[in-house]
Amino acid sequence: MKKPVDLKSVIIGILGTVLVFTLLGANRKKEARFNTITAKNIEIINPKGIPVAVLRGTEEGGGVVIRNKEGKTVAVMGAKGGGALDIYNNQLNKRVATIQANKAHDGAIYLYDRYGEPGWAMSGKR
């Protein structure tokens, strides 16, 4: 005479198998793909855990901050006015150059000394 199949044992067996396959699949997949990522900040860190690039939303728009291996800012690209690129020096962490659309909507270049003091500026307006 055959022994009846215990329904609970069958369900536990199926769920256990599904769990094992799910865990194996989760551990093997190293890359995730998304259609949309919504965040206020996205940081990329180096192997030492220091943020070396930051994508940040601000009230003026957005910006990308690039840092060196010590975490000092070396460049910022953002929505200052109509868009701007700021470059910083390594030693003093001061802004030394800016390229941007100025308030008059013309292209402009600004150069600063090593201490961040204004030195030279030129507008693209003729």
C-alpha cells in the first residue's frame, strides 16, 4: 500500500528549492541595470572609500564634482548661470579657472591666482 504524499512536505520542498536558486542567482549577478535612478546625490568612491566623483542635484540644477585621491576637489561642472566648469589647484584647493556662460549670456573665461584671487577675465562678446 502506498503512503499518501504529505502536502506540507511538498510545499516546503518547492519553496526551499526556489530559495536556493534565488540565492545562487543573486550572488552571481554583479551588474544591475535600471531604466531610471532617482537620487539627490550619487558618489563614486575609490578603493580607500574616499569619494572621487559626486553627481549632485542643487536648486540651480545639477553638478558634477571631481576629486583627487585625497578627496580634494579638482573640478566642478555645474549649472551656475547657464553652465560652468571650475578648475581647482591641488595644493591650496582654490579655484584657478572658470569657463561659463555669464549673466549677459555670453561665454566667459576667468583666471585666478593660486590663492583664488581674480586675475584675468575675458568675455566672448565682440
